[in-house]
Amino acid sequence: VFSHVVRAPEDPILGVTVAYNKDPSPVKLNLGVGAYRTDEGKPLVLNVVRKAEQQLVNDRSRVKEYLPITGLADFNKLSAKLIFGADSPAIQENRVTTVQCLSGTGSLRVGAEFLARHYHQRTIYIPQPTWGNHPKVFTLAGLSVKTYRYYDPATRGLNFQGLLEDIGSAPSGAIVLLHACAHNPTGVDPTLQQWENIRKLMRSKGLLPFFDSAYQGFASGSLDSDAKPVRMFVADGGELLVAQSYAKNMGLYGERVGALSIVCRNADVAGRVESQLKLVIRPMYSNPPIHGASIVAFILKDRNLYNEWTIELKAMADRIISMRRQLFDALRARGTPGDWSHIIKQIGMFTFTGLNSAQVAFMTKEYHIYMTSDGRISMAGLSSKTVPHLADAIHAAVTR
Ligand code: LMR
């Protein structure tokens, strides 16, 4: 009965790892998926995560009961505080509902399913380009996806004018997906002044912001600075959604821990929204897993662990920034044609190199360097030892 099923292509991002795993070369390098590596090229479990886990394991009173449909209550409260700020008026006024979801993707999907059922506008505008999974998540949830201009290949920076024009001509009430910081895949973020202009425009047109916050702490190394765009939109009293992930900033990739928050007009609406979110979640996966959320809650609740976390997070962000500098210097030293200053200017885990798909294919074939075909490289996968190899490959790709 399944013989008609055609083979689907691998995922454009996760498929890169599949191809990498099959390559026997000792010099192979995976710069595809955005997953942090140490300068020795190894995955990193944060010390605070190890400590929290140890204490959780030692606590014999902890059981493995089901969580509520909305997840771990402490985790939800602390996650809202992390993104909106401890003194957020929306939290104080009980206008925020937060539900624990399966990392960023799950949070986006639950939010989108809710919007498709209960919001009067079904169109969501996403930046061009954006994370490859975004259009699929929103389309399958029942929303209709349109794009707004975001990236300018000529400057390898923001096409701010294009962004304002496209958002400005969106129909009233449309949903707009915004990357809270460290835009994926471009590494290009608006300045705070530009954010303020975007906010004014969106509020004047009644557009609904849906923030994807997958990198809080990774852009600047500061959790508060990276949350500023979201907080600007909360401070004006308006509504919004935000999807949070702890994959990158706590290194909890495989734990699938994240949260969806919806900021509502008042506490009564927030309560009703939450009741409907439960109806979205229950038939999908009943309730979320307990382990990752317990780790996060443990760290966010304990002042010492929290402080240690911020230090480890900053160290990850700083290592990525130093990789940017090292790669830039290595290309300059080789006299590689082109202006590579965007490598230092872009923000977060990724550099959008400007290499085309043929150049990427060449680098994979000849240098065993794996990256997405749009020319995005995960700076977090690079190390001092592998920078020369990557620089050689880029040099060869652009001069051949
Ligand atoms: C990425 O863009 O590499 C990450 O967000 C991982 C993923 O799931 O695609």
C-alpha cells in the first residue's frame, strides 16, 4: 500500500549533518546546523546544566508524573521573566500566558495553530530570507505565508527601506514574524532605532508581531540587551506572541525545551487564550517532557546558577565573535578577493557569506566542508584549528 510513496529530499539544514556523517574524510567540517562547539570542536554541556542535573537526580522527592498540558508552571513564569524582564508591566498585570512547548519549533507551531483557529487574519509575513523551517511550520499550521524584504545582497546588510515598504503595505492585522535577535540565516539585525520605526509602523497598522527568540544571549552576550526589541513591543501595551528556545543559550538542543508566550489585552483574555492553547496542545502531544524544563527552571531560580549561566553564555558568544575575527583575518592574509567585513559585522551564530550554491558544492566536494547551500556557515562550529582550512576553501572557491 505504500509502494507509490516517493522519497522526500533531506531537510536543507539537518540533511547537511546526514551528508557530513557519511563522509569518511578526517578533515571534514560541519558548519551546517547551528550547534555550538568548543574550540576543540566538541559539543558543550554547560557546567550549570551539569550541576542542575546532578541536584535534580539526587532529589529523591522528584517523580516522573505527567506535567500539566501547559507544562511546568515555574518554568513558564521564569521564561516569561527572562524574555520580558523581571519588572515587565504585562507580567505584573497578568496579561501574559506562557506555555511550555517543544523548543522553538514547537512553540512556533503551537502559536501558529492557535492563530489559525482564533485570529481574524491568516496571513503571516516572514523575512526574505528566513530560517528554512519557518514557511513549513506556518503553512502546515494553516496560515498563508508571504515574505517581506529583509536582506540586501549588495551591502550584505539590512534592506531597511524594502522592509518598511513591504510591512507598510501588508493588510491591516496581518501577522509579522520577527527574529528577536541574531537573525537566522543572515546574522543581520535592525538597530534599536530601526526597531523603534518598525514598531511604530506595525502598531499604526494593527499588525501582530510574532517574535522568534532562539538566540537570546547569543547576539550580544547579554540576555537583557538581546531581549530589547521584544520589550519595546511589550512596553507600548500592545499584543504579541513570542517563541523561546533554550537549545542554543543553555545548550539544551536535544531536550526540546522552549516556551510560547502570548501577551494579551488583559488578564481575562489571557486566561481564555490559555484555555484554547490547551486544546491545541492536547491532541498534538498531550503535555511536554519534564526533564529539560526542570533543568531550566532550576537554573533560572537559583541566583548563583543564573549568574554562572550568564558567564558561560557570554563565553560562548565571545568565542563566536573571535571566530569571526580569525576567519576575516585569515581571508585578508590570503588576499582573498572581495570585501569580507560582513563576517565581523554580522551577529549571532551564523555568517551569511555570500557564497553561491556552486561555490558551496565545490567546498564540500574538494574540502569536505559542509554548510547549507545558501552560503550560511555556523560560526559556532568553527575553531582556531579549522579556520585556516575554511579560509583556504573559501579562497579556492572564489578564485577558481
Ligand atoms: C539551524 O538553523 O541550524 C538551527 O536552528 C537548527 C535547526 O533546527 O534547523
